Amino acid sequence: MLPPTEPILKISGLDVVYKSRLKGLKTVAAEGVSFNVYKNETVGLIGESGAGKSSIANAIIGLVEGEGDVLLHGKEINAYSPLDRYKKIQYIFQDPTSSLDPRYSVFKSISEPLINLLEYDRTQCDARVRELLDAVGIPTIKMHNLPHEFSGGQKQRIAIARALAVNPEIILADEPLSSLDISVQAQIIHLFQDLQKKFSLSFVFISHDLNVIWYLSDYIVVLLGGAIVEKAPKKELFQHPVHPYTKELLSTVIANDKENSTVKKQAFFDSSDIQNPEGGCHFYTKCNIAQKECMNSKPQSKKVGPDHWVTCYSAKTQENCLTQRREDAKAQRKS
């Protein structure tokens, strides 16, 4: 058993490449991705469509093939049998309607992993399904209803209950709020927070919504063109972004008098606008501090603060960042 200071999930140098049927053609969905997930922690992956968020999650759980190291409790993920892997890591999909079999009742959808992975009998399944439905706020009298009898938010609650069925340690949540109404999103956000405390869960939470990332994440990984451009603890990233792309994303985030933040506008770029055909930094053509080397040479990740990493040639060093923060603080006090 690893000590608490060790991550339960460690991703190092993960590449995900999709090969075309046409000879020689390939698409790099993720390149050199590295981050850790600790017990009871939520890591948020954020970036525009095509940034590689879902490909990374799919590679972690084994839905697509990736190259690099994915270690679960210090053991290579592929060394686990598929059944053992699914007992430890579960996936919540973006669209709850398509993720639930329309022919299966709520009871059958949730009890299926209990039977196949934990070998529960009917009595055990009944008790566990009731417990899970109660935890996610679905009346147990509806446990034999079909998915079409529920709203979108209720379907997502059922999908969450199914993911929790086998007592996983980690849940990969891939845009689980994007198909829901705003009012329902808030309910599901609070549900995730409650369930994390109740079941001691770790999350890898994928979203393009800065509000969602702020409320749910402890650590944030910013992706651009399949690569990590910056990663840091939530407050550190929101208060002191370093990479120019991160600054663009957060440029309209304002902090109120408490510790929360409100996102007024999102500043994502179309994927076609951020490609660099020369093979260097993907943000080169949009960056206002780009150097000549940024065009045809990929920068390496460097540390600029405690648990704060940035992939940029022009980003300030840790010492310069701290100096700038002191100057900003002085200027703010004077004003």
C-alpha cells in the first residue's frame, strides 16, 4: 500500500495517436501528458474541443491505446485485468441518454456491474441499488422504470449511481454536465461534491466550462493541441496564470470578496486557429510574447512555483513570478 503522499494515479509521458486507414496518416490527440491524481482529489482537465481531454481519459481506462506510463497504485495499468481495472476506475459519459441502455430498467443498469464484477446475488443487488439511488437522489420506487421515464438530470444521476456501484477509487467524468440545463448542472455539481466526501473518491473531471472547473477541481491541467501548457493548484492557477494561453482563458475571470470566482465570458479558440505547421508551440500564431524558437521547437515543461508547471519558452522563472506578485501586491495596496 502506497503512503498517502503518493498519487493513486500517475500519468507520465502519455501519447495518444490515432492512425488513419490511409497509409502514413495519423492524428496526435495527446502528446507527453503528465499529471498525478491523489486520494480524495479532483483534477480538472480543461481546453477547447480537440485539446485531447477525452482521449487522455479514454487511454487511462483502456478504451483507446496510448503510449507512456499510466500507474495505478504504482502498478502499470495494463498489468491489471480489465475486471480489476473497472473495479478501481469508472467512467461517466457526457450524454446520459446514450450511456444507458433504453431496454434496461434502472435496477438492471446498476446491478449489471454488481453481478459481473462483484458477483452479487439478487438480494445483495437489491440492497445496493437502493443504497445508491438514495445517495444520488432518485426515489427507490422508480428503480424498475426505464430510462425514457426520467429527465436528463435524473438520467445522469442514474449513470453516476452505476459508476459508484463497484466502489471505485477513481471516476473519470467526461463533460458530464454539458448536456444538462444550467439549474440542473448546479444540482449535479453539489452531488459530485457530496459523493466525493461520502465515498472518498478521486475524480478526473473533464470540462470546457471554467465555472465547473473552479467549483469542482483541486488541481487544474490546461490543455492545448493535445499538450499540457500549464498545470497548478486551482487557486494558484486562477490567481497567477503564467502561460499566455491560460491568461487568455482566464482574462474575464473576476474574483469576488469571497474565495469564489465568476466567469463572465469564455475565451476559447477554434482548433484550426491554433495549429502550428512548423511543429513548435501550438499557440505561436496567437501569442503576444512568442520568440523565434517557439515557431519550430516545442518548449519543455518547467516549474514556476509549488506544484505549478508551465510549458513555455517565454514564461517567467519562479523567481521572476514571485517578484512580479510582490510588485502587483504593492501596487494594489497603494491604489
